[in-house]
Amino acid sequence: MQKKIRILLGLLCLSLSLTQITFAQSGAIAGKVTDEKGEGVPGASVTVKGTQVGTLTNVDGTYSVEAPANATLVFSFVGFLKEEVAVNNRSTIDAILKVDAKSLEEVVVVGYGTQRKVETTGSIASVKSDELTQLPITNVAQGLQSRVSGVQINQNSGSPGGNISVRIRGTNSINGNAEPLYVIDGIQISNSGGINDVSPLSTINPNDIESVEVLKDASASAIYGARAANGVILITTKRGKAGKTNVSIESYYGVQQVTKKLDVLNAAEFAQLENETFKNNAYPDPASLGEGVDWQDLIFQKAPIQNHQLTISGGSEKTQLSLSANYFDQDGVIINSDFQRFTYRLNVDHNVSKKLRVGTSVMGSFSNNNGIEAGSTNVGDAGVVTGTVLGAAVGAPPTLQPYKADGSIFPFAEQGNGQYREVINPLNYTSILRKRNIKRALINIYGEYTILPGLSYRASFNADIDSRINDTYLPISIIAAKDRNDNSGTAAKFNSNFLGLLHESVLSYGTKIGNHHSLKFTGLFATQVEKYNSNQINATGFPNDATRNEALQLALNRTVSSSRNMQRLDSYMGRVNYGFKDRYFIDVTARVDGSSKFGANHKYGFFPAVSAAWRLIEEPFMKDVNWLSDLKLRGSYGITGNAGGIDPYQSLATVESGGGYDINHTYFTAIRPSGISNPDLRWEKSTQTNIGIDASLLNNRFSLIVDYYIKKTEDLLYIKTLPLSSGYSSITGNYGSLENKGLEIAASANLLDGPVKWSINGNLTINRNKVLDLDGGTTDERFITNYTVLKVGQPLGVFKTYVFDGINQTGEAIIPGYDGRLGGHKVKDLNNDGAINAADQIITGNPNPKFIYGFSTNVTFKNFDLSAFFSGTEGNDIYNVSRLSFENPLGQRNLFQGVENRWTPENPSNQYVSPAVAGRLPISSYAVEDGSYLRFKNLMLGYTLPAIKGISRIRVYVSGNNLFTFTKYSGFDPEVNTYANSNTTIGIDNLVYPQSKSFLGGIQLTF
């Protein structure tokens, strides 16, 4: 840490030195720059118009500069209007800078409208488009990572189009969806999915986004009621403006590569280990085998990535239009994985008359993904990691061969006299067809009519249309000849269709009462319907691989299934905003939601919120505090809900097909009861209190936002076990509760604002999560996996295991329950009862970070711009399942390089166990590792060329992404979460698709 601080201080000193060398000149003109109060403005920029000559004012606002007698001086500073003064042969020129009133009028998007930034009472963070797209991202959530305090974003998989998890102020559900609600131009969507799925957000083009607002506290998000417990992310796309038609083209191309390979045994070392494990001489001369096959090199590749965007925008006072088309293409760093996306967007706004305005937003996309299953979604220990491509590549014997002489994949069962029948050639996984095609359209049509001055009505009609086809085929050719049978060749075809329809009617009235009072009323009625259907055909037993899954009728065995569901949500909302003298603000919101998903006794939920803000800077007693530019205190309290916790029909007594019945020795497929009714099933409810402070210092040169919150989520949807005598195994009900509380800090500074401009931004989030109740007090603890528990009083997803205590050494007593081999793992007998059992398991790890952070810096000089971005987490643990598999010499698979230092009587290692056929390591803290990291996420250097005829702007740039990751974690990537759609099995690494680093170059043209 001290080294990092020294580096930052060095950069600061270097920048200041360069500034002095370049701009500090003794000149013929001197003077002082003051604000409207007469106070000197330190650090203000004084430049000679049309040149690069200039300087900065001193701490008291004075300056000196050389300039021709007929020149014009330009005075500027952040938060003030620019001032130009002609020299006219003068040697003394003073300047007074006026506050830029527009800084007070800056508008942010809130639900169902906008507010001036000074009026906001809730916790809202805003991110602009240029920050989002600084990285080569496939979805908007990636662009938000580490840029907003209070928001934890994990790139669960580095696969092209891969899934991502977003948590705003912690995880607020156990079994329900904990992802925030996304609202894109009024269209509400959700993000979900597993580690090997394509993220729904990846179907939306990030380059079309104008700004993103993150609604974090209850007062900001309560206007979305039953869908807002996990926070809300508002996305506004780019719209046309009256004036000149602008045409812009942006294009980049780059190359990606893996950041790390795992060190494993070479062929000679592996052969020697195999001889020791099986106590035979299968490899007579291990040393002669050398390095052998590097399986990781075979599956990894340098992969291209490219993006091309065309945007046309403009219009007249009557009609404005914005049109874009985009092509994105990313190959994965694992062979045969890729993602392509074609998108278009059309935004039109038209003033029919002075009172009536209509418009539309249409976003369409077609994406195609060839996926690789990396990271097993099966819950287990050592064995699960070898069931996907990365685990197979790490564990593949380097003594075997990847291909036959004819170039086809060489099954391991056909090599080495069948000794490696249980090990799979990693290339098998890259040969499996896993293709997903997604067509999606987001459509919004609106009309807005001004009834009276200040009173308007807006009606919008929104549609989310999603159609998907998933193709799967496991070829016969990758199966060893002796293992093929009538069921060889496995295919599936899955089709799904989703239609979401939403109508919203919004009535708004705003007025000013006298010179000091402002008042605004907003009323909403909304009705939303979501329909989903799917069809799937599975088939096995194909004659050959010629048709793959395009002729399922050729298969010997076929099964079909289908499903359909529908849900409806009706909503009513009212909001009142009051302001006095831009000094005091009060917002009151109330929303009622009714959902078809919930029980007959709880169809409707009520979600109120109240918030207030006090701008102390406007108080008379603050007028003499010149070092403060703005100071505002905020407070809020509100209740929000989570209707996404369960699927439809869970409150009803349900039936399902399947489950054969044997009647007179004849097997029948029939309909059977599957779920017990619960008329009291209702929303998950979050109650949140927030206290915040917004401050700006030294003429808005520095800004600070601090929030403290406490959020308690009750009525958690939890699956409660029932006695078998009931006829049902479980029931879904509202039993549990959670608490999240935390501190958020966001800071920014404009260190230099002259010819050299330098700004920095940073944020820090501390969140503490705790389970308060699981099932109404019946259960205190529940194992989710062999090493993950839900425990009252503990955070979600903590690891509970034995405590690793070294290696069984010669002469030591082996306690019952140990790894029984000499040279095997031992664990601590915590209660000293002479045996290892459940009483010796304790909490050994917490996957929730102590804090997350991010910081960035931007420097511009003349036509050059340079930016850097870092992100990280601290204090989170990872359960590295691969260590249980690849540090255990049980035979037939390769191991990590460290096993070369395995225990033998001559080498009493206290970490790596001795070889043992079919040996098994106990579930212990041995696999728990520190997952903290600091990632150098982006470095970009750009240059804007002088404009030429017909082209108003030309910018070229180069960028490096994910350049370095500083971490102690031994796996591929510390940013890992195998069970992406789970709130309880978190921080687990089953060897998922790693993130890559990339280098790219791009160009931006505006005509």
C-alpha cells in the first residue's frame, strides 16, 4: 500500500512540475481573479485565446502571464462562467468570475420524470455514456463496475456475452432474484441466469446509452414499489436534438488473451507420480517423456474483438431523430466460443402542436452465441471441477495425445491400454454444440399532452419481445469406440418466447408559489402483463453426426416437454415534491402494487417512502464559509418490495406431469400433485433508512458524497421442509429476514483546470450482511453445500468446514475421521473428544468483501487525453474447489505443480499429501483462500486530430484492458462466482471461464 501511495504522490509531483515548466512565466500582464464575493479563486485558468500559452492563479487568486497587446485573455474555473477580456495594451487586468447557474440546474433522471440535481433527496448516482463505454463491454452492467458506490458487480464468467451479477447495497433475498430492476426508456427488464448463460443485458447495445442513474435508497426507488427492493437502474438512450444533423462513426478492433495459466506437472513429473500412486511401472522411463502436451495451450487462443457503430442524430424544432446501427463481434479466449450482436435503435420525438408531443423508442437486436461450458453448475466438491473444459484441461494427462493421425479428436479411453477411461479429452468440450440465438425488441410509444400550464398527461405503451432458440449436440465422434451404444449422440432443441407488455398513464402538475415555493404532483396508473412459453425436444441414439440436432426424428429415443405461464401486475403511485428557496426539500411517495403471483389474502402491497434534504449552504449563517461551495444533508425512509422472488402459481395447489405410476406392472405417465397452496404468500419487503451528505469545496473543485444506510428485508421467501406425512416435501412461504447496513463514499477532484486538465474520481463501499431468521425460528442453520451454510447471525454464503491442521506425519496417531493415509490431511479436533465429527466444523471463510472500491484519473493536454481506471475488493474469501481435486494425487489426472513437493517419508511436506488411489481430501479450510484483488482495469490514450473539411472531429485511441491483477488468489481469476444466479452459494470457484486482457485501437469520426 505504501508503494502505491508513493507512486500516486510521484505522479502528482510530476504533473505539477510539468505544469510549472510549461505555464509559469514572468509576463507583462498581472492581476487577480476573484469570485462574486471578492474572494480570490486559486487554481483558475488564465490563457491567451487561440494559443496554448497560459498559467494558473496562485492561492490568493493572483497571476502573471505574457501576452501580445492585442490579445484576449480567457479566465475559467470549474463551476464558473468563462470570462474573456481584451488586453488593449494594459499591464494589469482583474477578472470576476460568476457562478455558472447551469451547475445548479443540472438534471438527473428519476422515476417517471426528472429533477434538478440540487432538488434530489434520495441516494441517486449518475454515470454518463463516455464513462460506460471506456472499456470494450458487452453490456451496461460491466460499464458500471466500480464506478458507483454501493453497487457490487461481479463478472461471473469471462465468456463472450457472459453473465454478470449486480447487487445494490447487498443481497436482499435468499431464494428470490436479488438483481436490480432495469428501466430502459420506460421499459422494465430483469437480469438473471446461470454461469454458462448469455446475460439478458448483453442483447442491448451500450453505445446507445446516454446516461445511467442508479436509485439506491428506498425514497428514490419506492416509485417502482414491488420490484424495487434490490434497487433500480434507469437507462436513458440517446435522443436527437434540434439543429445540425450529426453523423458519427466509431470503430475499434483488438486482441484478447488469457491473463494467467495454472502451473501443472509436465509429462515426466506426471509419469513419475503415476508410478508412485499405482505402485507399478506403467512408465518405465518417466524422464524421457519431457514436457508432454500443454492442454491449456490447446484450448486457449488469442481472440479478436471488434465493434462498429453508426449514429445519425438531429432534427428541427418540430421533429428530432436519433438512429443507430451497431455490430459487435467477440471471439472467446477458449476455442470455439464467440458472441456476435447486431443492433439497431430509432428514437423519434415529434411536436404535433404546442400542447401535444409524441414519440417512440425502438431497440432491436439479434445475437448469436457459441458457448463453452466452463464452470460446473453441479454442487459438489473435488469431482465437479473436471466435468468442464477448464478442469479437463488442467487434469488431462500430459502423456496422452489430443488428436489421431487423421486429425480427429483422440478419446483418452482409446489410449494407454484404457487406463484413462475415466478422464475426458478437453477438446471434447470444445466440440459440443451449444449455440444460442436471441432475437429481442424493446419498443416504447408515448404521447404527452399539456392540459393546462404546468399540468400534463403522458401515456406510454411498452413491449419487451424476446425469442430464443438453443441448440445442443454431443457428437458420437468424441466417444471412444468401445463405449458407443444405442444412446450415443445426444441432442436437444429448446425454443422459448417472452412477451412483456406495460402501459403507464402519468399525470403531472408542477407550479411555483410566489418566489420561494415549488410544488410538483405525480400520479401513476400502470398495468403489466408478462407471458412466457417454451418447448423442448431431447433425443439420444443417432446413426452418425451428419445432421447433429437438425434431424431429431433420426434418434432412437425422444422426449418432449412444454410450459406456459403468465403473470400480471397492476400499480398505483402518487408522489409529491416540495421545495422552499432551494434550501429545504421534501418528497413523499406512495405506491400500491397487486400481483397475480401472490396468495389470495395478500394480492396487494403498499410501499410508502419519505425523504428530505436541507441545503445548509443557502442558510445565512453559511455565507461567510467561503471554502464550501455546496453542502446538503439528506435523510430518507421507505419500504420496497421484491415480487421477483418466486415464479408464478407458487401460492396455488399445483400439479405436474411425469412421475410414473406402476399399475399391475404397467408403467403410466400421469399428472400428480406437486405443490401445496399458501393463500398468505406475499412480497419480500425491505425497509430502508438512509442518511447522506453532499459537499463541494473550493469552488466545486472537490466534491464528496457520503451515505449511511440500514436495510432490513422481511417476509423472505424461503422453502420450508415439511414432514413426509404431509404428502409434500416442502412449502414456499414468507419466513426469513436479512439485514444489510453500510457506508458509501464517493469523491472527485479537479486537480488542474488549465491547459493541462487533471481530474480523479474514487468510491468506497462497506456493506455488512446478516441473516436474522430462516424459517420463523425453527432452524438456526442449514447447509446449502458440503461447505456453505445459511446461519442466523452470519452473512449469506459463509463457509463452514473443518480446520486444516497440516499432514499426518510418521509416528503420529491418526484420529478417526481424518484422511486416513500416512501423509494425508489432518483437521483440528476442536472439542478434543478424540474423533472428527460435525462438532469440529466452524465458520472458516466469508465470501462477502469487507469493502469494494474503484478509482479513475483523467488527464488532457492540448489534443491528447489519457485515462486510467482501477477496481478492487478487500477481505472476501473464495472456496477454491479445484485444490481439492488437483492437489490430491489419486491417479489418472494431472495435478498442480506444487504436488512435486508431496509428502514422502524422505520429504515430510506439511501441505501436499502423499499419493493414494481414490484418495479424498476432507472438506476443510485448506480450500479457503483470500480473494482480495486490485485490478488495473483500463488504460486509454487518445489523440484528437485537427478538423478537416467535412469532418468536424477525428479521435484515435489505443486501450489496454484488465492489464494487471494484484492478488494472492491461486486460481485463474479472483473475480469468480460459479453459481451466478444463487444468493447463498457465492464465492465458489469450480474453474469458470476466466476474464481476459485485451489491447485495442479505435477511431471516432463526427461529420
